[in-house]
Amino acid sequence: MHFMQSLQQAWQRHDSLVCVGLDPEPSKFPAHLADDADAVFTFCAAIVDATADLVCAFKPQIAHFAALRAEDALERLIAHIHARHPGVPVILDAKRGDIGSTAQHYASEAFDRYRADAVTLNPYLGRDSAQPFLDRADKGVILLCRTSNPGGADFQALDCGGMPLYLRVAETIARDWNTHGNCALVTGATWPEELGKVRGIVGDMPLLVPGIGAQGGDVEAVVQHGRTTDGTGLMISSSRAILYAGDGSDFATAARSAASTLRDTVNRYRYS
């Protein structure tokens, strides 16, 4: 199924704009997993199974797995999500960006090796660096626009022909790159008014919104500025606040509670 169709159906079926980021850090795992040789998969799969009916997407961060030499666990985790929770799309958070055959290999890595439904990209190298991803019409291409980190403004806020660069990025992607209707943008929760400016340019294009939870993003402001007219259009991502809500044997139950609370909070503002 097309990523955008899966996302739209998950928004409706689960009544949720919440995306759970899967960023495994073994030092934060519950003590009972210390002797588990497959702890990364065990932990992440338990989080997935506990929260799948509360989310619109999962977003594994590739660096967290690669640094642990756990790429095999990532492959199995994505396969687990597809098998156990069909219809919940998986976004590979890789922030790739390169040219020529390298970009083609990165696209194959994301979509053929890992079988992700979407991937995050850095658009700095221009359209040809994204083209191998854009050509996969059934896959989501989620491009950095206005990121949640403080240093994002170093370049993203620079004037670019009377418009800050991040808005020029949004305009160009919406107008020129989205020919298959498979593009989305990353817009940080820490800049809700700027998120609203992006929404004004891109119409109903989905926005992936990191920065809720540990980074302090304001849920009410994000929903107010970012939702579409039908109350969707957002993938509001939270990682640490959900993954590590509990540190005991009931960690998955604690994660479910945290995800449910976030969903309910988002929906309170979404429908107000």
C-alpha cells in the first residue's frame, strides 16, 4: 500500500497523530534485559506491541541500531511491525542525502533491505539527491525543513530571496518535487509558529513533528498551527518520553500509558 494511504488510514483507524520514535539505548533498558543477547529487538518489539493501536506510525532511528551493530535487529523489527501490525507505516529515520549512485544505494537500503515505508532525507544537495527516493511512488519521502534543534536556524533561517530558506525548501518541494504525492516535511515542535508558516505554504502535505516530550515542544501550539482542516496532517513524534516511561518489568505497559496520554492530549487540542 502507498505510504500516504497507510498513514491516512492509521490516522483514522487509531484516532491518533502520534508517532513513536524507536531509539534504543541499552543503558536505559530495564535491568531484567541485561542478560538478553537480543535485548534491542526484545525491548523495541515490546514497545511496538504495547503501543501499535495508539499510533499513526513508528520511526526507528537507524544510528541507534547501527552504533550497537544491531542492523539485523532493525530488519527484524520492521518485519515484525509489518507482520503483527499491518497498516502501521514505518519511517526509517536516516536523514540521508547524497548524489548519483550513492543516493540510489541509500534508497535501496531503506526500501529494499529494511523495507521501510518512508525515509527521512536531507534536501541540501538538491533534487537529484532525492530523485531515487522520489521515484519510489509508493514510498514516503520526508525531507528536513525546519528542524527542532537550536542550531537549525544557522542556515534554515537565512534570507533566500526575501524568504527564509526553510520556507523556500517547503515551497520548492511542494511545487516541484511532489509529483507522486509522496513527500512530507520535518518541522520541529519547538518552532510552532514557523511550523504554521510551512503549513500555509504546503497545504495538506503531512508534517513529521519531532521535539515533543524530552525536547519540550508545546502540543497545543503544534496542533493549533500544524493541523489540516480535517484535523490530521501531523505525525507528532515522541521517543524517550514513551520508550523510557518505565524502567521495570512493566516497561511496555508504562510506554503504552505514556503513548495513550500523548494521544489524548493531542486529540483534546485537535478537536477543540
